[in-house]
Amino acid sequence: MDNTTPKPMPDRENKLPDQPEKKNNAAPPASAPALSAPEKKAPPRAKNFTLRAALWGVFLGLVLALTTLFTAPTLREWAFALLPDAKFVRDIHAADIKNLQQQLKKAEKDFNTLRTRLDRLIPRDHYLIINSSENQILVMKGATLVHKGTCSTGSNVMLKALDDRQWFFATPRGMFRVYGKIKNPSWRMPDWAFIEEGLPVPAANSPERIQYGVLGDYALSFGNGYFVHGTLYKRTLGMPVTHGCIRLDDDDLLVVYKNLDVGGKIFVY
């Protein structure tokens, strides 16, 4: 019997053969870029709230001002009704009455001043007022109406000739005087009268230019070739159809001729 001690068997479970270490060839992870801290901004809601609050403040201020403006008289009347014997109410009443009296006195003074000036401008003798817009006449003496009638005034029409001459038929406006009074006037036809009818223009001294009985029984000259005279075309009275003169009916013309003297004033507007 062999007394040799048996050799122990290697522990396969506890001891493994040496294995080569695995080398990690992967590149190290790249470092992430550093992030800067974001800037702090005011919240948009805060800005909107501030702007909205300012707008509402302005709006409410306007509403309050307008309300006070329109209700102030009513509030004052309420104060007068609730506190009729209060001293400040009596003071306000007294101030209002005194102010009104001063304003009334000043208005009366201004009115009297204007009336005096107007009276100085009104002629004392007879004068003629011509309303060229409504084609009406007024014969006046001072502030008294003597006669009212109908007239015809300028047509405000432009006439052009082939030789580039032109005429604008309007009644002049302003203050004029009677330069002359004529009975049974005749009319010396100017060039435009022939051109308007499509007729040849005669010589300046041609008898063809003279017409009788077309201006009525009377004529009053008020300057620059303009006359107050009668007409054969009575159906056109009240319309702007003349070449600048004032046409009247026979009865109206007689009143004007009798009442206006040479130098009498004619107002055209």
C-alpha cells in the first residue's frame, strides 16, 4: 500500500488561465460645449399689463373729465336745491346775477355802437338795392322800404369771337352812383351784339348800330356802360339773362326813375 500523499488537483473553478486584457480603442467622448446663461428678459405679459393699465388710466381720466364737464351744471343745481340757504350758494347766485348784468350792459353798448355806425352808412335820400342772386330790387329811403320789384341781371356767360376777343356778361357788384338819367334812350349796339347774332360787324359810325325803343322809356347810367333800363323781353324778368345791365318792368322802372336823383346810390350784391 502506497503511503504517498496524493497531490491536490488544480481548482478549475476558482482559477482560470490568464487572459489578455482587452484594450478599449474607442475615442473618448467629446466634451460638450459650455452653454452661456440665458439673458433675463421682462415677461411680455408684464409689459402688456403696464401698457394696458396706462391706456385704461387715460381713458378713465377722459371719461371722468367729460362727466364732470357735462354734469357740473346739474350738480350745482342739486346743491342749490339741497342747500338753498348756504352761504356759498348765495355767493354764487349773486356772482351770476352780477356777471349777467355786466354782460347785458356791455351787449347793449356794443349794439348801440353798431347801430350808430349803421345809421351813418344808410343814405338819407332814396337809393336802390339790387339783389343779383334773386333778381330783386328794393327802392329805399333811409330804413324805409318804398318799392319792391323784379329785375334781370347779367347771365355770367362768356362770348368768344373768331379774332380771339371775348366778353363776359356779368353785372358788377358794389356801390355805384347814378351818373345820368335819360328819357326815351336809344341803344348803340357794340361789336358783341352783332357777333352774338352771327352778323357782320359794321363800321363804328354806321347807323346800323343805333336802335330805338329797346331800352324802355327811361335809363339810368351807373358807370362803365351799365344802365338800369326797361326791356322788350318782359317774360325773362326774374332771370339772369342780360349782358350786365339791369332790366326792369315799365312800372318798376318808372318808380326808380322818379325817386333816384343824379348822384343817388345804387347797391348791387
